[in-house]
Amino acid sequence: MAEINVGMVGYAFMGKAHSNAWRQAPHFFPGIPRPRLKAICGRTRIAVEHAATELGWESTETDWRRLVERKDIDVVDIVTPGDSHAEIAIAAAQAGKHVICEKPLANSLAEARAMVAAAETAGVRNMVMFNYRRVPAIALAQRLIAEGRLGRIFHYRAQYLQDWIVDPKFPRVWRLDKTVAGSGALGDLGAHIADLALYLVGPVQRVFAVTATMIEERPLPDKRDTLAPVTVDDCAAFIGTIGQATAAFEVTRLAPGRKNYLAFEVNGSRGSLRFNLERLNELEFYDRTLPEPAQGWNNIMVTDGGHPYISHWWPAGHVLGYEHTFINAVADFLAAVAAKGEVHPSFAEGAMTNAVLDAVERSAQSGTWESVAAERRRSAS
């Protein structure tokens, strides 16, 4: 299979996760194009050169425009803060590059729509890195729901809880600055569980929300004796509707003891499913179609060859981890590039999640129910 040259903009936490995925995907998913880590871009030359050495990239750039314009780049992977997603992705699409973008797709719904339009006009493959869709247990949950194993869906509820900024002395990093991050826990964590709602049960139509900033000032990273305002939400909670089903969402980065607790439960007329990312190889299933003495929560270890993605990995019972979600996603993206097919979640689906975030912010400000803008949806995968 031919090589495909990748250029990545950004190199921090997500840069490490994406770089590992590009390196590992062809070893476990035979038949996909072999990615070549051609160039990595960052604003500081010394830092980006160090990242290139550590992460396995062949060359460096300090201006993303130069990377996008390079004739030897086929795919642009964007792992920067949200304030630059739209500009980079639109330029990359207009240059004929396929694009992967970290979540949320953009810092505003208007930017997300512009990204969708640019990618579709250019006819390039495009994907938002909502990597949790590639957790085998979550993919199995989607399959069971699509097969009707839960019957008519009554309820979707989800939480995403972390504790990494609970200390008021934690500095005001970029994720706490609205001009860069767009929003706080809402965009960082709420985007994931809103996307999973779309993936599992369907688009959210309307919401009623509250948001709060509990720690309003924090020390600057480089001036620890100087306090600066926190301009994003620390937490958010909202209810909504998905068709005739009810939905409830909660996100916070101030939940002591919760390191990366993404959990959801789906209830239907025939049964229920529940999942916890901190036990990501397990899916709990309650099947009420069984005879009553046999009913009860069944804990499924999602590690067998017949489960989603597992046939590419280890023998039954050998668990996967966080990094495998990115590898699975990159492999799907490369397969779509080779087949000239769609890959999910596309920018269009990413815009649907941005529409939910937009409605949540409007509701938190208005104190009333707000409708979610109806973005065009393609078939889920």
C-alpha cells in the first residue's frame, strides 16, 4: 500500500497521542496506507525540534502556513488549542489536504460551519478526533443499540468528571482562557459526551443549562504571584431531548477523586447499557427480554475477536488502553482516504456537537430552554 505523508500542527499532550497513533496504525491494521511522519509544526523552534526527535517526525516548521503549503504533505493533523482550528483546517482543505482536527471542532458554531463548507467544497476526507467512539466497549454499545437490543430509547445520561484544577493554586493555563479555549469544562469534556449522545442515540434537539466558574482567579503560569481572571466555566450541567428520549449531562474539572470519569447509561424498553471510561474494557448490559430469574446486569469484557476493533489487537482477555482509541481512529481515517469514502465523526458531525455547546451557552445565559441548531447529518459509522 502506498505511503501517505502527514503533517501535524502542535505537539503537546494530544501531539504525543496522535504521533503514537500514526506510528502504530500500520503495524496492526494491514492494508491501510502507511503514514509517513513528514513534518511537525510549532511556534518555538527549539521546542518543536525536540518534539520531532522525541515523537519521530522527519522535519519541522515554525509557521503552520508553510506546512500546509508543502507539496509533500497529504494529510494535516491539527492538535492545537481551539482558537486556531478553523483557520488551519480551512487553509489545509483549500490546499487539497485531508484533515484531522482535535475536538471540539471549533470554538464557535460559525467557525465549525465554515470548516464543514471548506472541507466539503474541496472534497477532502475530514474527521474530528472524538477518540472515545473507538473504545471497543462504546462501539459495541452503539452496535447493540443499532440492532434494537435496547428497544425504544427512553433515557441517555452522561457525566464527564475530572479533578485536575481543583487546587485554587493551579495556574491559569490556556484551557482557562476563553479567547483560546472557547469554553471550559463544557467544550473540553462536554463535547465528548454530546458527541457520544449523537453516536449512540441521536442528535440533541433542545437544552436547559447552567454553568459556573467556582474559582474565579488563578495565578499566571509565569508569574505565580499575579492572579488573573478565569474566563471559562469550571462546570456545566444540562438536560435535553433526543427525539422522544430525555437526556442529562454533567461535566466538571472540580470533582476530587475523579481522574477521567466519563460514564453514560442508556435505558430502553428492552434493556439498559452503562459504561465507565475508567474501566474502558467493560460494558454492562441489562437484558429485560430474558426470563425474569435470569435478568440482571451482565458485565461484558469487550476483549474478544468478535468485538469491535479487537481482532486487530491481542488474544482474548488482553485489555486495551487509552492510546488504542487514537490508533483505531487513525486506522479508520487512513482506510477512508484509501477508499475515498467517508469517515466518522466528520466535520459535519463535529458541527452538530458545536451546535449543542452553542445552545448550552445560550441557555446558561438566558435561563430558558434553547433549541439546538439543526446541522446536516450524514449516516453514522
